[in-house]
Amino acid sequence: MARNTDGLSRERIVETAVELLDSAGESGLTFRALSARLKTGAGAIYWHVANKDELLAAATDGALAGVTAAGRTPEEAIRAVAIDVFDAIDAHPWIGGQLARLTSQRTTLRILERLGQQVQALGVPAEALFYAASALLNYILGVAGQNAANARAQTWGTTRSEVIGAESELWASLDPAEFPFARAIAGQLRDHDDREQFLAGIDLIIAGIKQTSEAGTTQTSESGIK
Amino acid sequence: MARNTDGLSRERIVETAVELLDSAGESGLTFRALSARLKTGAGAIYWHVANKDELLAAATDGALAGVTAAGRTPEEAIRAVAIDVFDAIDAHPWIGGQLARLTSQRTTLRILERLGQQVQALGVPAEALFYAASALLNYILGVAGQNAANARAQTWGTTRSEVIGAESELWASLDPAEFPFARAIAGQLRDHDDREQFLAGIDLIIAGIKQTSEAGTTQTSESGIK
DNA sequence: ACCTGAACACCGTTCAAGT
DNA sequence: ACCTGAACACCGTTCAAGT
């Protein structure tokens, strides 16, 4: 490593793309901006990277490479995987948008693998494994997408708590006949913590997985053993 | 209604945008294509619609206006909401991508309201309502995003089952040391039904919500009553 | 083998000018 | 009040030409 410091390389391109995404957001990554920062021509990048989608996938893949599954129990390990993904998105909000678009199947497959191994360790019967693990993955991807959308909706000077505060007031002022629920939880929206909310959802799914698999068979039986 | 058949109107613009999205996908909606179909100038649309984001939000909102919450039990009603969203995405794949981007907060708020009312009916304690309902919403949005991504990855002539079959074979051929889980469930991936998988996830979350709220307090107590 | 940079075929959006 | 359509300021991608 550390060879070829001056010449262009896929590694250096992806690295610079991440810098651009971190500092200027999704819309900041441009082949022109990228080539300017790399002091090269716009077309040169295409020698090392097929197109923008591949570049984004590589950037996402790199940023999530460190997702592990440490924990003394399967439950803890599942939470650890989820937290790793959450923290990565927190540090690089653009990851959320990419994950939700699935352009990087390799990345989601790796996360699914980590989750699935722990779901297996939970004692879930073989025929229920796929649905259980993918429920966790889809939930994580949903939160990822929302976080990215929230980050995108901000930018213009406002802080997160200002946005949440305004949204909470909006909910509190809705028509009581049509939106009783939103009104009732407006206060919880204002005071909630994103990470706690995220983990509460993970815990609900884990609880559901454990309970359903303890019950012996799922409601949709006769589908596994044939 | 049915007035102004010839003149441009927000209604007619949104309607035509949906046609374009349905027939040509997300990339098919262009102000040039739209104005050509409406036999008007590209700039005329801006008189009725602020920009493309607003147009997409209006299209998404319209396509999901029919989401209801019919069902004899809260569980059934939650499933009904989820199925309505799933079916709408199935019919108009571009909705998934929009929902995951949250450009249409009104739409997601309405879905959250429907889900939340039923979660309330489930007997969930007040301080756990927000997390429970948003877990369901985030899961639904996650699946929505994945469906949209799958639809996007297809287009080029291949059928859904061909794509799934190829992916299943890939999983089966992965390194057993690194991807034991993916290998184990490759068959389930091949044979699974998208709707059944989606509903299985909903059921897991419902089971988790019921079990956690029956237990009296959640792990994260002391946060609600103060 | 790798890089340059002009050119191509698009975008969303604006805006003077029309009716 | 509403519409026209040329123009602006961008995009991602290609490709002849260079080294």
C-alpha cells in the first residue's frame, strides 16, 4: 500500500468521493467536482470506475465495511450490528440514501449475513430464518432512508431540534377528528431520541422473533418442510 | 369537476405525471416529456407546481390516498394498512422510491396516523405508542424502498423470477466460511413470496408490540411519565 | 496503459415576451 | 392570469487525440 501516491487509482477516487459526499452531501458528488479535486480530466475517472452508480456503491461499501457482530448474546449481537449501521449513517448521512436504493447489494448482503447468523443463534427454526432476518434488515434500511431524508431536508441552516420542534407543533395543531394519534404523540416526537427510537424498533422485532419461534410454528405453516 | 378540460391545471399535470411514471419509470418523468404530452411549454408547468419535488410528492400522495384501516381487530387493521401500501407500490413501483425519500411527509404522516390508531387499540401504553407505530412505519418504508430498487434493477427485459433465481444461485455459491447464513437460506430466497415475506415482518413486529406491552413496562422505562 | 478535455445529449429552472 | 419557448447553468458519459 501507499504506492502510486500521485497517479489516479480506484482507491484514491473512492476516497475523494467520500470526502466530497461528507462535505457537500449527495448532490456534491459530481464528476466535474471530483476530477477538479483530483486534478485530472472528467473522463479519466471512467478508466477506473464504470459509472457513478458503481462509484456510489463502492463508497457505501467502504463506509460500512466495519460492521461487525460482537456481543455475548445473539440479542446483543443483533443490536451491535444495528448500532454499527446507525452510527455509520449518523457520521455519513448520504449512506442512508444509498442503502435504501440498494445499489450496493454486496453491502446489504453482508449486513443480512451478520443479522442472519445471530437470528440463527437465537434458535429460530430453519424455515422461519429468511423472513426473520429480512424483517430486521428491512427495518434498518427503512430507518436509514428516513435519516437520509431528514438530513436532506435540513441543510438550510436549521438545526435538527428546530425541525423536530416545528413538526411537533404541527402535529399538535392537526384536526383532532382526523389525526387523534399524531396529536397524542406530538410531545413524544419532540422529546424522542433517534437512537433510542431506532433500538426500540429492533427490540420489538427481536421480541417478535423469539416469541413466534418459541410458539413452535408460525401462522404461515406448511411452507417450510413440504 | 370535469371543467377546464383543455386548459392546464395542477390536477391534469399530476395525472399526466403519474401516467409517465407508470409507463416509463422514475427516469421517465421529465418536464420536457411532461410538457410535450400536455402540449404546452416546459415552463408553463411551473405556474401550477413549484418544482419537481412538489410534483412527485403530489403524485405519491394521490396514489396513496386510498390507504384505509378496515379490519375487525387491530391486528387485522394494521395488516390492512400495510397491504394497501404494498399493493399501491406493486401497482406503481415508483411510489416506493418516493416514500423512502420522504419528500411527501403528508403521505407518511397519514400512514403513521392509521397505524398509530390501531396500535393504540391494541392496548399499548401511552409512553410506548410513538416507538411502536414508528417501528411499523419504518419497516414498511424499508420494504417500499427495496421494492423500488428491485424494480429499478430490472427493466432490461429480465423477469423478476430470473433475477431472484440468479441471486439465489449466487448466494448458494458463496464462501461457506464467510456466508453460512446466505448459503443456508438461498433456497428460501428462491421460493419466497414477496407479499408473504412482507406480512411476516408485520406480524413479527405486531407480536413484539403485544408481548412488550403486556409485560407492563418496556426495558426503557422511566421515560414516559416523569 | 492511462490520461486529457472538448463535445454530446441530456437535465431542472428561469424569465422576457406574448395573449 | 396564464402560457410560450429560448436560454442558463448545470449534469453523466463518450471518445478522438495525446503521452
